[in-house]
Amino acid sequence: MTDVFVDTSGGENDFGKIEANRRSNYKHFTSAYRYAFVSFKIDGKPYLIQPIDYVGEIPLEKGRYTYKINIDNLNSVYATLEFIED
């Protein structure tokens, strides 16, 4: 994945390139939720995870968290996000 970008509504970070089945370094966000807006490319094709809103969501406590990106269908432009508390 290239051009990996995450917006938690409490900060934005560019993660650049992340190899398949690898993790990025942790980055700081002022606040975050169990899901976020994520965009990236695979072989130049854009993909995204688009939350509707954060209504009813509670911001995460300070800590280390991972958003695991899953792609089930390379023919779609959508991916899914799995939340992991590290």
C-alpha cells in the first residue's frame, strides 16, 4: 500500500508506504475512535474507508492502537478496518 493516509477526526497522519502483512510505526493523534477515514493505493488504484460520522462514539483513551486494513476484493474501491487495542 502506498500513500496511506489516516484521519481520526482528531488528527491526520501520512503513513506513506506499508508493505503487505507489515505494521507501520505508531503516530500521535490528539483523539481517535474505533474507526477512522483511511485512504491508500495499491498498484496506483485508490481505496478508502469512509466513516459516515462519529455520532454516539466515545473517543479512545490514551494508548496504543492499531487499525488493521483488510481488502477482500481488489476489484472494489472499499476496504474494511479492524480495530486492535495493543
